[in-house]
Amino acid sequence: MVTKKKSTTSKTRKTSVKSHAKKSSVSKSVEYHTLKLAADTPFLNAKVTRQTFYWSFLLLFIIIMQLIILAMNLNASLMFDSMKLY
């Protein structure tokens, strides 16, 4: 007859569990700033700030670029007029 097979026991490995450093979330206190009313200043004041220079240079750049575009447009229209295609 058939004899029973002896069961072989498999050796289990015990793996070491690596301990992970737990990162604890430390809540930082948020500082809330209240709205403060601005001091009463005149609308047209003569105070020159960094923004004054920024906006003046930006305005100057835009005006120069518009003059260049107008000059190119004028040159193109004069060139087409000199061809007399019509």
C-alpha cells in the first residue's frame, strides 16, 4: 500500500523589523496680523518711491515700443504706396 509521506517542516525566517524614525508633526503657531487702517495721506503726494521709478521706466518702455511700431507701420505703408500696385 501507499505509505504516508512525512511532512517536511519549513523553517521560517524571522526578519528583523527595522524601526522607522517616526516624524512627529509639531504644529507651529500661526501669527495672525490684524488689518490696520492706513494713515490719512493726500491722494496726490510728492513722495518718490521705488515703485515710482518702476512705473516710470515701464511707461517709458511702452511709449518707445509704440513709437517703433508706428515707425515700422509708416515705413511699410510708404513702401506699398511707392509700388503703385493699384
